[in-house]
Amino acid sequence: MALDDDIRVLSGVGLFAGFTHEQLRLMAFGAESMTLGAGRDIYVEGGLADCAFIVASGNVVLFTERDGARQIVDRFGPGTILGELALITEGKRVTSAATESDARLIRLSRSTFHRILEEFPETAVQLHRRIAANLQAMLARMERVASRLIE
């Protein structure tokens, strides 16, 4: 796909709201576009989380494996970012991800992302606020799920 297509996809990701065209262009230039057929693994639970994936087209499932069976955690389509915290800090994948259909993904490495934040510190501040809000929302969802499991 062309660089302009990747810029368009990245501009639709909520985490990157407010990024300038130049910032999106730099990010797209340093990213890797990949096309995978249905049923292909993207990453595995427990693996090193050193990048994020943006779903440009197709569908992706997040899952865990228990007793040899996949338990689907969630499904995502175009415009979704997977593993956004890997852009900020080192860690391990808490789920596995695989394509549910043919899919095009944009792989964004932590090092590329950090270069952009170093060049544009004002964007780093905006991003910090956005990630903090996303984490609070995720914790609230986890609390709701936990309360249903306890009942």
C-alpha cells in the first residue's frame, strides 16, 4: 500500500488524534505494512511486546489458550490499535492475536514512536493524557467484568 494510505489509516486511530500530517507521515514512513491471510497469528500471549499493530483492513481476534482451546476475548476491525502500551514501555503480551479474515496491518515499533515523541514533545504530553484516560476506561471495564464474575 502507498504511504498516503497508511497516513489515512493512522489518522483514524483515536490514540493519534491531534497528530499533525507531518507526524503521521513520519510514523507511516517508519512503520511496516503487512498483509496476512485468515487464521494467521499476529503475536502470542507471553511474547515480548515491542510494537503495536493497527488494523488497516480485515478483522482480528484476541484470545487466550486454556486447555488447548482458544477462548476469544474480543474482536476488532479497521482503525483499531492493538498493544498500544507497547509503544510506551516494555512488557509481555497478555493475550494472543490472530487474523479472523484476510487483513492488512500496520506494525509500528516502539523506537519509531519514541523518535516522533522526542521530535514533538508537545505531542508527548497530549499522548500521555490520552493513554491515562484509556487506562482508566480499561480499569473501569475490568471492574465491571470482575463484579459479574464474582456474583
